[in-house]
Amino acid sequence: MILSCDGREIDLRPTKIIAVARNYKAHAEEMNAGVPAEPSFFLKPPSALLPHEGEVVLPAASARVEYEVELAVIMKTRVKSIMPEAVRNAVLGYTVMVDVTARDIQSAAKKNGMPWTIAKGFDTFAPLGPRIVTTDSLDPSNLDIWLKVNAGVRQCGNTNQMVFGVEELISYVSHIMTLEPMDVIATGTPSGVGPMQGGDIVEAGIENIGILRFRAVREQ
């Protein structure tokens, strides 16, 4: 995937996409779940990436596919067990991601003790873009974040509502696994998640970054 970043093109090929769960209190509440005492995350495969203006395919295997807008962090350097105060120098920048979820499949997976990847890992389930904004141009701790479906607002929040901030999240994850250049960390979603239908136009925006747009299409 090619993204613009500070006037140059970046060939984004992450080794992994790390998505943080229940990092906004209101979203945890709407999912009837508690706020975790420490960051909770799952993995999405790089094959789920979808560029700006792409098409999210709603798989025939799911009757309810939902959107979740998130601030995404793009790593610049390889790090292991990094401390929070050193995170900024290891980050290339920030962009918008939508964590697409087959909610009915996820619910069944939870009941059966299965990992969430079965509901999160379909091709096109990680739209990302429209650009990367570098760390020297953006403070990620206080940004309006929103999502619209067919021009109607569905999600609206601010990154200052995150339970765990960017530095804490990346430090925590890096103590478990090595983060490689271009790896993506999606930092959680505010409340208001809901379903998409074939033909829907989804716009996901973050203040000072831009608007990620895609169309939902039903798998034939």
C-alpha cells in the first residue's frame, strides 16, 4: 500500500497490525464489557489492509459487519521493550484506520473461546489512510475522531478519551513482541459502532489527518 507522508510516498508493508480492544470507556460500555486494567489487543493480518477509496467486502459468512474508526500509529524503527518516554522517536506518524468486524462471528468466537482473528481478519477488513502525518506535526492525545455512513454521523469522540495513551500502548506491546518498521497499531474506537450494508459509503475522519473513505459491497 502506498501512502503519502510529509511530501514523499511510503510503501506501507507491515509485518503485523495490532488492534487495541476497549480503549474507550463508552465503547466498552456499549459492548457490555469492562474497561481492561491493562491494554488488551489482538492481531489483524496485513492482507486485511485496504487503501483509501477502496471497497470493503462484506463476506457471505457474516450477517452483521460493523465499522470501528481508530487512530492508527505507524512505526518508524524496530523496537523491543521500549519505555513510554522514548516512543515518540520510534514512531513515523499517524493515520486513520477502520477496524472492520464481523460481529456475529466475533460473538460466536467469544462463546467458544476462539480468537477474534476469525472475525477481524477477512480481506479488506482494515481500511487505512488517506495519508500519514508525522509526529512533529501532530499531538495524538487530543484529536476529534468521527465516522459517517452515507453522510450520517455514527461515531464521534476525541482521542483524549482513550484509557491508555499512544506511548503507554506501544511500550506495553513492545514488551511482549518486537515492533518492526511500518507495523500498524490501531488504538481503539469510541462508542457508536454499528453495521454496514452493501452500497454504504463510509467516511472516517480524524482532526488534522484527513478523511478515509470506502464503499461497502456485499460478497457475491
